[in-house]
Amino acid sequence: VPSAMGLIEWVLDPASIGRRASIAGWFQVGLPFLGGLAVMGGLLFDALPLIMLSLPLEVVGTAIFVVRVVPRFGLAHWLEAGPARHAAIAVPFLVFNLGLFIYLVANYSENIEAAPTPLFLAIDHSIFVGVLTNTILGLIMRTVPGRRPAWVDHFVFVAVVVGVAGFLCGLLLEEHAIIRIATPLLGAGILT
């Protein structure tokens, strides 16, 4: 999550890489990092208070990030080909991922093994595909020289976003038909 936050900011605003991190930037990255350590320790040592401690750390860090990055959404021209919209769309997937994590901890913290497998898969796919894949696609577009036809970027953007959103819906609703439709679309977008 902290890596994704940094990449999203950099893809949205490349000039940010040359600026010193603000105090808010340090908290935005540090709090989720500490939250991750708390979850790890809580699961490892079967310490429910550590798991619960992770929630406010994750929520506050993500809230700081959203407040800092949403004003840069103007840099993402949604209907034009370009890298910024890939990073901007990753933000709602990050918030969704946090929501799934909160749901998991709130409902299954005393017995994580009782959580349904599709919930774990949705958490994984929302962060790895919804957030990181979108951000990495934006990063590739930002750093790899060369011109691509605009239709390629439009197809990739729509296929990845609709594909991962459909896949997540299929997982959470346990509707395999939705998954069978979304998966090839997502794969085609990533391969393209």
C-alpha cells in the first residue's frame, strides 16, 4: 500500500519526485506500514489487539493520501489517452481494498480462517490488479518512450478497469458467470 501510494502520486504528478516529502506524506506512508506490521504481529502471535490497532493506522494513512491526491485528479484527463488516468483510477480501488480489509477484520478477526475464500481473493485482486496493475500501466506509459495509438490506451484502460471491477463483483457475489466474462477482458487489457 505505501508503495502504491508513492507510485500513484508520481504518475499523477511527475514533478513530485523532485520535492521533499511533507509531514503528511510521511504519515500517509508510515501509518499503513505500521498497520501492516500490527496485522502481521497480531496474526503471528494471535494477538487480537494488534490486529485491531491496524485499522485506525490504515484508515488514517489512506485518508491522508486521498485528501492529498484527489486535487491532482484534474491532471487525469479521463477521456484522453495518457498515464494519469491509470493512476487516478487506482485510488478508488485502494479505498475499496481498505473497505474489504476493514470488513474482514471487523467480522473475522477472532477467527480469520472462517472468512470466505472469495473475500481474500477480492482483497488480493483489488490491491494487486485494481491498484498496482493500473498504477504500473501508468508508470510504463509515463517512462517508456514511444507513441502508441490512442485507441490502444483507451482499450487498455477500459478493459483493465471494467475487467477488474467485474472480477471483484463476481468474487464477492460468488457469481462465476461474471468472473468468466470479466477475466478474458481483464487479461486482454493487460496483455495489450
